[in-house]
Amino acid sequence: MYPLQAGLKGRTERVIDEALLTRHVGGQGVFATPAMILLMENTAHGSVAPHLGPDQTTVGYEVCVKHLGPSRPGATVVVTSLLKEVNGNKLLFEVECHDGDRLVGTGTHKRAVVPALE
């Protein structure tokens, strides 16, 4: 059993820059769905990493999210995660992404606690 308990929260604030854009929509581009998912996964991992042993890490194995609306370059998005369930080494998170007061992404993300590679 791992010392992780439901209720751990994570938060990432990020300005949408060139690395987070998709351009196939034209114009200056918009916040890319894969970039949003990356921020969600990193936020979830970061929320539990300080609670793991030095020989442990987490890996994502399922993402189920909806990208609800566009965000423009230069906007600041806030990604949050909430650890909802711990079942052995399996972790279930609720994740959200906001652009100001507007919800632009929501869903769940599953991670597993595994041995860290040397």
C-alpha cells in the first residue's frame, strides 16, 4: 500500500505559448488538445510526486477528457487535479482546465505508481 490518500490537489498555471499551439485552424492558432492533456497529466503527477518514495514514480495509463472550447495564444490557463481514488497502486484523478472563468477542459485521468527507472 502507498501512503497516498484521496484529496491531494494539484495546480498548474501556464501562459499559452508557441509550444502549446496547433496551427491547422489558421490564424495565430489555438491551444492544442494534446497540450492540454499534457498539462493535465503533469499536474496530476506533480500533485503526488512529493508523497512517493525515492524509488517510485507514476505513469499515466488512461485519459478521458473533453476539450470544450478554444484558448488563444497569450491566454493563461489554470489546470487542476484532484486525487479521487487510490486502489493499490492505481490512482484516479479528476482534471480541469480553465481559461479565466471559462471551463475549457474536463475529465478523468488514471495513473499507476511504479518503480522509477535507474
